[in-house]
Amino acid sequence: MDQSLFSTSWFVPLYSLLGAILTLPWGTGIIRRTGPRPAAYINLLTTVLAFVHSLFVFNIIWDKEPEKLLVTWFKAADLDLSFALELSPVSIGATVLITGLSLLAQVYALGYMEKDWSLARFFALLGFFEAALSALAISDSLFFSYGLLEVLTLSTYLLVGFWYAQPLVVTAARDAFLTKRVGDLLLLMAVVTLSTLAGSLNFSDLYEWAQTANLSPMTSTLLGLALIAGPAGKCAQFPLHLWLDEAMEGPNPASVMRNSLVVAGGAYLLYKLQPLLALSPVALNVLVVMGTVTAIGATLVSIAQIDIKRSLSHSTSAYMGLVFLAVGLQQGGVALMLLLTHAIAKALLFMSSG
């Protein structure tokens, strides 16, 4: 049984996606007689299944070497669309954290949004959110990771703009979407460049290429800065930091997920890009400066806030600044420790803010 659970560990993100799909009849109003709560229970069930599955896999892989899985989506003639996945203690541990905190956020949302008329739609979006994050955790492909970051951008837009009848909510959702799009567009340029230079977008292949790569200083600098831009937008780092404060207009259970896990998703990708960023000393220096400025500046802004949620959101940016600083100093272990501890602490803080 253990081996079957391990071999199907790629299915963990699909639990949440399946829950989101099964919720649609309630979310779209096709089923009204029962009210929206069955949809919430379906999502809770699929999240529990994902959490238990990932926990079993984590127990199996704890003392083993990382393994690679190649999932072929479509293959015809010379076209081969495959997704590379990495099963390691770090990646599976991240899925345990994601599914566990998502389960807490959904239980919290049951009470927080009990009287909301569109509860089913909210849980469907949370399931969509969780599926993208879980897939990002085990992805071993930069192209696949980029696509998942785009899904997270869309999910952020939909969740921040959940109460779309309020003008401030619409403005906040639009600003969050457009700010993230700036970073995503620059990251896409880096992905296209790497596909040409390295010939592969799997992280393992990129690491081997980086050891022997001979790039001009200009090329390595521009490539490094473009790779930084995507995570900077996701992690609300200076100068792409203002969207996270405005995003507090959305429901608080979504803020639990966003401030603990979504920002960590961008920093997790930055952690995996360390060997590529090391090609450019300028890019590493930019990470140090960006992380330092955001950590100090966002902390000072957080102290001046009178709204607890906005104060916590700025503290999230400040904490992610420390992660950027650690990656810039090439301290990957410190960055990963900061990521995992911050996710748990910030989720509990947001659920305590009322």
C-alpha cells in the first residue's frame, strides 16, 4: 500500500482540483435546494484526503533520496508535452504544509462566512488555489512552475475580488492582478531565454547547464533580474509591494492562504532558482538590496498601521524580504527554514485577527 501511495503522489494536487470541480453545481446556482454548505463539506473532504495522502508519502520518503517522475500529458510526432515532478522530503513536506494549512483555513471559513450567499463559490476558489500551490511544490519544471504561478495570479484576482459589488474590492483585485502581471511578464521572458540557451526547462537539467554556462555579463545580469521579477511580484517585494496591502479587502480566510502560502510559493520558486541566480553577481546584489529595503521599509509601515490585517500584510512583505536577503547571500537552508516557519505563524496570526 505504501508503494502505491508513493507512486500516485502526483495525484495530491488533483484532490483539491476535483473538489473545486465538484463544487461548481452549487457555486453556479444549479443546485439551490440544499444550500451551499454541502459544497464546503466536499472541499473539506478532498483536502483531508490530500493531507493524509501527502502525510503518508512524507513518512515514506523522509529518509530516501529524491526521486523524479515524468508525467506525459500529450505526445505526437516531435511534440512531447511532459511535466517533470520531484518527490523529495522538501517538496512533499511543502505539500503537507499546504494541505494542512488549507484545511485549517477552510474550517475557519465555515464559521467566518457562514451567512455568505456565495459560500460554494468561495470554497471552489480555495480548492483551485490549493491545487495550484500543491502542484508548484512538487514541480521540477520551470515552465510548469511558471504556468502555476499564472494560475495563482488568477486565483488571487478572483479571491480578492470575491465581494465584487464593492468598488474598493474591484480596485484592489485589479491592482493585485496588474502588479503581479508585471513580474510574470518578465519571468516569461527569462523562461523563453532559458529554453533557447539551455535546451530544457527541467530544474535538474538547468542545474547541470548552469555549472558549465558561459554567458556574457550583460546576458547573465538581464536573465537574473528577469528571474527575480516573478517571485518579487508574488512576494510583494519593493517596488511591487503595494498589492498585498490592498488585497486585505478580500475575505479573511483567503488572506490566511495568501499571506501564508501564496507569497511563500513565489519565494519557493526563487529558492529553486538559486544555481541560476548565482551566474550573476549583480542579480544576487539586487536580491540583497531588495530584501533589505523591503524588510526595513515594510516593518516601519506595518508599525504605523491602525488596521490589524493591513499591519499583518506589511509584516508578510517584511518577512519575505528576509527570505530574499537569505537567497541573495546564497543561504538556501536559511531561506527554506524562514519560509516554512513563516507560513505556520502567519496563518495562525490571521486566523486570530477576527
